[in-house]
Amino acid sequence: MKKCEYILENLDCANCANKIQDKLSKKEGLKDVNVNFSKLKLTYYTENVSKEEVEKIILSLEPEVVMKEIADYNTKKEESANSKIKLEILRLIVGIILAVIGLLLNIPEILKEVFIISAYLTLLYRTIKNACTLLVRSKSIDESFLITVSCIGAYLVGERFEGLMVIILYEIGKILEDKAVNKTRKSIADLMNIKPEYANIKNGENINKVSPEEVKVGDIIIVKQGEKIPLDGVIIKGKTSLNTASLTGESKLTKVKETDNVLSGSINTDGIIEIKVTERYENSTVSRILELVENASDKKAKTETFVNRAAKIYTPIVIILAILVAVFLPILSKEVTYSQSVYRALIFLVISCPCAIAISVPLSYFSGIGKSSKEGILIKGSDYLDSLKNVKEIVFDKTGTLTKGEFGIQEIKVLNEKYTIEKLKEFLVLGESFSNHPIAKSILKEIDIEVNKDEVENYKEISGKGISYELKGDKILIGNEELTGYEEKSEESLSKIFIKVNQEIIGYVVLSDKIKPGTKEMIEKLKAMQIKTKMFTGDKLEVAKEVGKIVGITDIKAEMLPENKYNEMEKIVKEKSNKDCKVAFVGDGINDSPVLAISDIGISMGGVGSESAIEASDVVIMTDNLEKIVDAIKISKKTGDIIKQNLIFAIGIKALILLLSVLGIANMWEAVFADVGVTLITIFNTLRILK
């Protein structure tokens, strides 16, 4: 199936976006239809449905909406949005002038009436046009129809001033709403402004500026000071410091030189570098990150889908209540005339649009995902962002997650006085310099001495045990207890590498896996948030306990195979399934993918550019900074709090105005505030997520 993506220009109503999505989802031949109001983006899969057929359905619901190709729209969107708002402001000013003349100037009554009707027509032009087109094409009603009926009704019952004020305030509110939504979209776009606009490709002695999409693997590109690296590659000339903040959220500069790999989206802060491209743009780091963030807000959280369903029944219920008020209020109260009951029913219609409710939830999740991305946290969907706030238990993998996965020498112990520490180091380096084992590499990294490797004879690597070699007639063994025959039972929890010369063990090296900086502080913060922590590892129990003691985790399961981790996580998830809490697993990429998949939320510590990490998990921490997990939970909680505030405020104000209108206390002014005013307030409240 072909994936189709379009921009829905002039879509200015969140509830209308939901209607379009519902109608298109019922169309045979369309799959996975999604209308993202926050980005004005329509996405669907199809084999045989044409763009024209889709456009016809959309126009039957929203006559002013235009389907545009994303590439065409991106170049003109800001200019187009500003032009539209300017025209609406001009129409509003003309309408207000006509209204002032008709209502306030001392002119003949017939002229007053002409000016008032002209003001109505000018101010209601867009609203009447949308209402009539929708009614004719799809036999349905929306906010435009309700406002039109309310204003004309107010005119007919003699409340001309109030009718004009309703449409004036409504138009002002819609203009401000458009500006506020555009501001939110721009704020999020600025947060994710990591796409390079061009690449300087080297052709012999010439340098040509081209689109990143045109560059092929193997091409040489030049990146000057202050420019973004457009594609992933390896430096072949020059050295510099890179600003990777847009990818990782970290402000610290990274020094790079020849042969170092560099990632697209990084900014060159010093000098000129030449890069040999290793990935096409569509496979580059920046492209994958942007795609992940773009698609993230298409996956709706339960709160969002619930609000969408509730919005469908909300408006019909209010309309029915309005009819009941108009018909039965004079019967129930003799003090109320039918003229008054109709006026009160019109107030119901003014506030019946659920825009404030429909817009605040998706916009909040969109903002939360954008904020997380800026902090170097990629969240794959609003459902995962929503779930993070309910995490009550986090299970950590050890190696590569809590620790660096790099062994360091903690101690070198001499057991025979004839030998010195320097001599033990020499034995170690002579043997380990021939091995590619990670432990050998770690030892060589920490012991930097010159040795004559030509003296080594009969070198052998014994799988799972260690190495052996001969040196000037002596047989040297370097390895574990089994290889060297070390029999003393020890409670020492850390790994030991023994050195045996001929038949005598002359010393050993104590190795420990390095704990990642900030791990202990992160665990303390999680505990302060009432979140339980556990550790699953395939390492020995003694080693796991030592790491747990350092970082503050006491609930530990060790010596686990991948299937053991999977089965244990499955048990935990099932235990929590009936409770309002989520279980997260934090691992370092593809090795933990089965456990990442079965947990409620899989969090990967894969680091920048790790494709396996991005594929395997629901949340990707773009650096090895574990404190980003705490940040992600805080962003989720803040997003959830703002959504609650918006819903309580919007529903509460609307319910209050409905009640006051029945009692004859509220007028249409309050009704307009309960509609567009509340919508504006919820949008501005949502912007706090980005701060």
C-alpha cells in the first residue's frame, strides 16, 4: 500500500479535524487514516483511492479546506497564514465600523437598519458560507451553523446589539485562536529545527550547494564553521568541536578529528571539515529523528481518543437541551416568555462547539513530544507520553545501562614478593595485546607501557577462560580461577584476572564495570517520586549486588538469560495490569528488545544514532544520561496536569454558563467567552509545556 501525506490548509477547528478523520476512515480502500490538527497533516494508506476522491469527502465536511502537497505548503505556509489573518482582520474592522454607524449615529431608522444588516452580513460572511455549504453537501451542522442561528435569532428577538457583539467577539476570538495555534506550531517547529537545508558537495576543485537528498554515499561534503552537518559520515580532513544539542539536548561540545564518525544535525562550531558520506539522507540520523517525532503525535493516547468520542455526542446533546429550553421553559415558569426562552436557547447554541475540549488535548501531547525531543528524549507516541506519568516501577538492565560496559582496573595485588606491580603490568600487556576480547581492550586502555611483543611465544587464547603464552622459557597463564587453578574461596564480589607464572599464582587484577555518572542521583530521584527500581542482569549475583549497593538498587535478579528476563517481566506486567500503574524497562538496545517490547514502556539507552535502539523501544534516550528518564517522567506529568486543567476549566465554564443562561443570568457575551475565550485560554496554558 502507498503512504499518502498532505497538508490540510485552512483547517482551523480541532473538532472538524476529528470529523474528517472519522469520515475518511469509513471510506473503503483507505487504511490507518490520521488527521493531525496540531500539524494540519493528513496521513493514510491506499492502493486505489485517488487524491480527488479524498478531497471530495473533505470538502463535503469542510468547504474551505484545501489539500496540498507537503513540499508545496512548507515553502508558503507562514506567508499564507499571515495573509489569511490580515484579510480576516480587515473584514472584522469593516463590520465593526458598519455596526457602530447603525447602532450609535443619529440617522434615519431605515438607514440604521441598512447599516446593521450590512454589519451582520459582513461579519457573518465566512460563518454563513461555511454553514450553508456544509448543510447542502453533507447534510450536517457545525459551529458555523450554530453561531449563524444564534446571531440571526438574536436579531429577530430584538437583541440586535447582542447579536452583533456575539459575532464580533466570536470573530476576534477566532483570529486570536488562529494566531495562538500558529504560535504553538511555530514554537514546536523551532524546537525541532534540525533539518539541514543544504549540503556543500565537493566536485574536484569546485564546491556546489545542493539539497541533502541529492547527495550519494561516498560523496565528499564540506562543512564550514556555523553550518549543520547535512548527512552522516566520517571526517577525512580537519578537526573541530560539534554542538549536538539539537540531537541530544546536551550543551557540551564534542571534539572530533579525522576518522571520527559524525552525525547529521550536529553544528560545526570551529573550522572547516571534509566528510565522506556514509548514509543517504533518508537513512541519516537527522532524518530518522524527524520521522520519529513527526509520526509520534499520530499515535493517540487514551485520553485523546476519549475526548474525540465525547466531542461527537457533546454538541447534539447541547442542541437537544437548547430545544427543550426554548419549548418547555415558559411552561415550567410563567415568568419566562417564549421570546426569553428562545434567547436563552440561543446561548446554548453559542457555547455548544467543543473546540476548547477538542483542541487542548492533542495540542498538549504535541507540545510534550516536541519538548521531549528538544531535551534529547524521543517518545514514539502520545500514548507513551501519557503512560510515562503512571510509571510506578522501573526495571534496569545492568551492563551498558547502569554501567558503561567498560571494565576498569580497581586494584592490582601482588602475591609473591619477588614480583612488583610493574612486572605484573608487563605480563598483562604482553598477553592482552594479542587479544580482541573486551576485557583485554579495557586493560590495555588503562595500562600504557612499552613492551617487546617479539619475546612472546606460543600464544593461545582459551575461550571463556583466558590466555597462555611463553616468555623467555616461562609459561604464563592469565585468566579466571578455572584456568589458573586458584582455589581460595573469596567473598570478593568483583571480577579477578589471575596471573600465573609456571606453577605459581603471583598476583591478580581486580576489575570492575564503571558506573555511569549520575546513576545514583537518578535512582534517588526516582525513589523520591515513589517509583520502585529493580535490576535484571545476566552477570553474577555478587557483581550485580556490588553495583546495586553503589547505585541504590536492592531488588536484584542476576545470572538471567534473555528468556528469563522476558518471563520475569511478563509476570510483573501481568501483576500490575489491573492497577493504574505502568512498568518500564530500561535497556541498551537490541539485546534487550524482547523485554523492551513486553514492558508497558520500553526505554532504550542506545545513544545517538543507534538504529537498533530506536527500533526496539518506545522511548529513546539520545545520550547515556540516565537523568533524562526523570526528565521524561516530569514532562509527562506536566503534560497530564495541563490537560486536566484545560478539560476541567473548559467543561466547568461551559456548564456554568449553561446553568446561568437557563436562570436568565448569563447573556450571549458570557456564552462567547465560554466558547472562543476558553479555547484561547487553554491554548495559552498549553504553551507552558514548552517552557
